[in-house]
Amino acid sequence: MRHDRLVLILLRRELIAGLRAMRRRDLAWIGLGGGALLAYATADIVLALHAAAPKLRDDQLLWTLGLPLTLAVLGALTGNAVARLCLERAFAPFLKALPLAPGQRRHMAGRATLAIFAPVGVLVAVLVGFACAIIGKPLPAAWGLGAAILFALGFGTAALWRLRRPRRLLDEAASETAPVGRPWLRGLDRARPRWLSSWAWKLPGGHLRPSWKLGAAGLVMAAAAVLGAWASLAGRTAGPAAVAGLAGGILVFMLSLRCQPLGSPVLRTAPIGFTRVWLRLVQLPLQLSLAFFLLPAGAAFAAEPSAWAVPVAGGVWLLVLNGAYAVFGAYFLNAPFVAMMSFASALAYASYETLEYGRTVLLGLAALVFFLWHRARQRYRNG
């Protein structure tokens, strides 16, 4: 029996099950409200492209470097995420009984990744070609095809790298679950209920295993903090360090927050409320976020002591943005990547509309956050 389409079947059934689990009212809100918002955003983008058409049409740096690099990076991020999604299904624990070798499982994941790429690549080509036609760029179809090729290169490179990486089978992974070394998170993750963030990250009792991913992420974040601090100290201004601290702090929070335990039947049936569990999950990522923010904030204050309000305002906004993203993370639960993209899209759109309509647009963003909080709380209570 062939299992080539098994991963695609699993993804399709998961999507159908998720849609069936939603109430009709929620589906109507998403369909009608999201469709209207998408139509409005599309019209707004078209008007903006028309207004900036002469400048965009003649910007050689944009067409020779900016657009290709953006498409390649976007393709790589998408390919890595899609390949990881498919690999998780191919190596799912409930498929362990199937007589499938690791190579066959990777083949299933690769086939599913290719099937998902096809509509995404067509969408990229259509969007870029449509944008080129709006601004009057010659040969919009050729530009759309070129954009799809660049996106495919980034997508394929990242997907192949992810698919060819050694994947531990369940037996091998189970043999490595014993704690190694000292529990690095002992003092940060022992509040009641204990080890909740470690559970979300699948860490045994707070034992954090060093890896090249963790090291690379730490080096990048440290370099960003040092560069921001150096820019402020060299220019005697608090702005660069405060911005670096705010951006890096929210990024650390987004990367370290995992809300999967909110969907656990163990917690949902225990005598513990949603708010307490949610705050407990947020605690460790918030500590890491504030720890990152302190270095650039201190440099901003040292560079310009009279502008002490700038790092203070950055800290306040960091807390606000962390709280808002924590609600997105709780709502999307098992899909942190979707939560990140949705939060970034909502934030970018609200910032753009604020320039045109003022700060009253932020009330709409606050209403969205409250709605997501209410729905996540209801799901925790009622399933």
C-alpha cells in the first residue's frame, strides 16, 4: 500500500476538523469580517501603489536588489515552515505502527511540501504581476514569473535543508528525555503550577539543552542589542537603543512564548482558571524579554540622561505589546507561527491606518485583542 499522500490527507482532515469545530457564528465573523477587511486593505494598497507609481517604477535598487532579496527570504521562511509542518505529520506518534522507513516518511513530507508550494507560488506570481501592472511597469507577467522563480529558489532551498536533516524517531527521542546537566530554569519556572513553560517547550524539568539554534539566536540578539547601544552612545541620543530594546524585547517574547498547555485536558479539568494558567505561561517569556530590554535601555539612559522618558516609554510599550501578543498566542494555541504572522499583520495595519485616521484606530486593535481573549477563555472552559 502506498502512503505518498498520507501527509496531505492528514493536513486536509485537520483543516476540516478545525472548521467543523468552530461555530457558525465564528465562521460568519471570519468570512464576512475578514473578507470585508481584505477588500478594504486591497483597495487601500492599490491606491497607495497608484500614488507612488512614478517613484516605484524608476527605483532601480528596489527592482535589482530589494525585491529579489525580499522574495528569496520570504520563500526561505515559508519553505522552512511548510516543510517542518509536513515533517511533524509524517513522523507523528500515531503513525509509528506503520511499516515506513525514515526515507519514506521524508518522501511523504516532501510531496506534501511540493503540493502546498504550487498554489503559494502561483499566488506570489499573481500578486507581483498585479502590482507591476498597477504601477505601469513594463512586462508585468514577466516580473510575476521572475518573482515566482525567486520565491521558489528560497522556498526549495529551505525546504530541502529541512527535509534532509536527520529526524530522530520516537524511540531515539524517548531515550534522550532524561535530564542532562543542571536545570537552568530552576529559579524562573518553579512558580505554581510548576514547570509550565518547560512543559510548553517540552523540556524535562527545566533542563535546557544547548543547541546551535539557541546559540545562533542568542548571538544575533546580542549583536542587535550591542549595535543599538553603540549607536546611542556614539550619537549621544537615546532613540536607537530604545528602539533596539523594544524590537528585540518583543521578538524574544514572541519566540519564547508557547501556549500549547492551554489546550491540555489535564489543565482544563483541574481546579485552576484560565487567567492563572495564561499568566503563568507568560511569566518566563516576559522575564526573558525584560532581561533583553535592560541593556539597550540602560545604554539609552546613559547616552542621554535628560531623555529618560524615552526608555521608560519603550518599557511601557514593550509590556503592552507583549500582553497583546500573549493573547494572540493563546488564541492560536498550537500554531505559534500563525500567531506571529497574525500579530505582525494586525500591528502593521493598525500602524498604517493610524497615520491616516489617528490614534482612534488603536481602539479597533484593542477590541480585536479583547475578542481573541474572550474566545480563548471560552475554549479553555468549554473545549
